[in-house]
Amino acid sequence: PKHIVIVGGVAGGATVAAQLRRLNKDIRISIFEKGGQIAYSNCGIPYYIGGIVPDRNSILRDCQDFSDKYDAAIHLYTEVTSIDREKQRISFIDLKDNKEGYEEYDHLILSPGASARIPDIPNLNAGNCFPIRSIQDMDHVHQFIEESSPKTALIAGGGFIGVEMAENLILRGLNVQLLERSKQVMGILDSDMAELMEKEMRDKGISLLFDEELAAVEDGGTTFVMKSGKRTEADLLILSMGIIPNTSLAEQSGLKIGETKGIVANEFMQTNDPLIYVLGDAAETVDPILHKPKQVPLAWPAHRQAYIIANHIAGVPIPYKGTYGTAIVKFFDLAAGMIGHNEKTLKSMETPFKTEVVEAKSHAGYFPGSMPLKIKLHYDPVSRAILGAQTIGKDGADKRIDVIAAAMKGKLTVDDLQEIELAYAPPFSSPKDPVNILGYMASSKNINKE
Ligand code: FAD
């Protein structure tokens, strides 16, 4: 039978294995994972640390159970070290006993993910400095909190993981400072949207240090020196400064790396070697909005790409149509949703755009529990295509970003938004939903202009 070898056994790797088996009973599947777990839910890591998800096992998957269910050979603690494309075989090292070996493939699937960006600064390995990427990282932080009862934490980096960790460390009773080299948290949001998140963070007692970068760790790990020379103290450091796609294996074997530093994939997720596929955080695909290369480290694309690859290998070519980058983050009651391009990326690409902002209520104002909801939407003034959107609020931000995501996928224009017939009763929305209002606003300006 055909042998499919998969490198990386978590979001992309495990999902593609399951999809392959669903479509084909006869193939051999082998998964190589250098860590000690497969198919776990990385996205649950911050919530286990904070205690919102109390059961560690609920985010893990039993390896034997997975192996039995999908009839896949799983090699844990085994790192794939090289690819011989001519001989169609990979070399690996078993990290437990340092034994090396090789395995031949008919198709190779790379889902090696990404690594946390770790700054090159002195004394970072003081024992209280942790990236947040794997189950091992999660266990280290959890154990440190249980055993050392830290009172204060410094989070370096204010993106998704920094914000989620801030909430979860507060829930564990820590006093949190967050350091960010730019002038705002959540660089993916426009600054006026990020400000609402920042206000909420300050209200929860977090001190935000902007325009600062970590430069050194001193005093056995409790004093942190910043580029400006300013110093701060904390018992625990979380490194959430972004990620770097794991591409060295691909690079060494001559697979093409793109401008986003991801491994270039075609519409069927094949690399420049048609026998080798790539998916997940390490893959570069396209932005369906402006048709530029894009690398999006999120779970939705990894799962969709797994489906595309499994079908392609089974002889059913379904193209991957690109990644919009729909995402959402929660900080206590507040949620911020986003899709597509923000002001900064549109300006940097010199793409003409117009913007509508609506500040509405999540549902009928007279009905208890309605909350302020802000939505911002960027669109092309000529084609009227939606280029990006952001939502923020304590209720309904998730629903609105998903409605806009569906509108973008369906290639609706900004003017079409007024025509989407959305469900209304007072506890849920208003007879004109805030998404409808964006459409009315944009088209009334357009009519007035004409
Ligand atoms: P991974 O799931 O990271 O798997 C890659 C695996 O490959 C790793 O286990 C690695 O050990 C292994 N590997 C690498 N190189 C080799 C090699 N040479 N040999 C063998 N094995 C190798 N996304 C969302 O959409 N929503 C969220 O809320 C969200 N929250 C997140 C929270 C955290 C803390 C983290 C870390 C990520 C979160 N993500 C979230 C991102 C999401 O988890 C990733 O996009 C997704 O896991 C990518 O899948 P992947 O298969 O590319 O990489």
C-alpha cells in the first residue's frame, strides 16, 4: 500500500491523518512527532494555566486511542532530521535513545508548526521565563505557579497569547505587567480598537508598558531590564513575542520558502515538490482579498488544509482558496474579532480604502444586558469589496465578525451588508443590526457623492 509520512502530529498533522484514513482504508500512515503528545488542543493551554479548563486530560488526546482509531503508526519523541527527495525518504532520530533511522514515503506531509520567538538576551534561562507553545511549556508554567507561588508576572508581547495569558494569570492571583515594543496591544487591530482592549486591561489592574523591549534579565531572573534602561521586577516572565514558522527541514531539502517566511504551497497545498505537501503555521498560502502571499498561524486554516490534502491524495482535487485570517480573542468579558486587512497593512500596500465605524448596542438598548459594540470596516471605494473588519465589545462581537466573514467569503460588497436579513428579537440584536448599519452608512455616502 501507499505510505504517507506526516511530520508533526498536532493540529495539522493529526487532522490530516484522520482525514486520510476517512477517505482511504488501504494506505499506511506514519506520524513523526518530536514532542511527547499528539493531537492536543494548543488553544486550550492558557485556559488550563488559568484554571478555566481544570482538567489537563481534556485538552490532550490519548496516543494509543488515536493510533487505534485511525490505524496510524505514531512515533513520539522522534524528530525528522532530513528529507531525501530523490530516494523519497526521511531520516529521523529517536530522541529517547538517540537512535537514527529512515522511512520511505509515497507522499510526505509537513505540519511542523512554528516556534515561539525567543529574544537573544542574557540570562533568559533563569528558570522562571517561559514561552507558551507546547504542552511541555504549559506544564512548566503550571508547575512553577503551583510550587513557587509567584505574586507578579511580566508578559513580553501583547498579541493573542499575551492577552490570553494576562487574563489567566490574573485569575491565578498574579499581578500582571505587559511589555510591548509597539504603541498598542493586539497589533493586528487598528489603534482605536486596541485602545478599548487596553482600557479593559488597565481596569483589571495590568500595567501596560509600550515602546519597550526586553533587553536583559538580572538578579537570578527577577529583574527585567528594558531597551530604554528602565527596570522592572517580576517573579515570572511569559514570552509571547510572536512565532517563527519551522521551515529548516524544508529549506535544507530545497523546498521553496516564500516572502512571508512560510513554505510556499500551491492551491492543493503541494510544495514545489509535488509529492510533498505542507499545511498549518509553516505554510504560505494566499490572501484571497488582495491576492498576496499570506501566512496565518491559526487553527481554522490548518484544519481546512488537512481536508484539502487528504482529498488531493485520494484523487479528489479541491482547491484551497486562501486565508482571510478570521480571528477572535477574549479578555475577561471583552472580545475582539478581526478579519482581513487593518489600516496599517492597507496603507503599507498603498491600497485605496474607505472606512465605516459603527458604535452601537449588542442588542436592543431597552432589553437588559445590552453592551456597547464597536465595529470598524475597511472597503475598496471603487469595487466596494470588503477589505477587512474588526469588532469589539462584551457581547455580540463574535457573531458580527462571523457574519462579516461569511459576507467576505460570498464576495458581498459593503453595500450588500444592508440587505442581509439577520435574526432579530430584543435579546439578540436590533431590527437594523450593526452590520446592516455599516452597509447603510457606506452606501448613503456613495449615493450622496453621486
Ligand atoms: P502545531 O499544532 O504546533 O504542530 C506542529 C508539531 O510539529 C509540533 O508538535 C512540533 O513538535 C512538531 N514538529 C516540528 N518539527 C518537527 C520535526 N522535524 N520532526 C517531528 N516533529 C516536528 N489558533 C486559533 O485559531 N485560535 C486560538 O484560540 C488559538 N490559540 C492558541 C493558543 C496557544 C497557546 C498556541 C500555542 C496556539 C494557538 N493557536 C490558536 C494557533 C494554533 O494552535 C495553530 O495555528 C495550530 O496548532 C497550527 O497547527 P500546525 O500543525 O501547523 O502546528
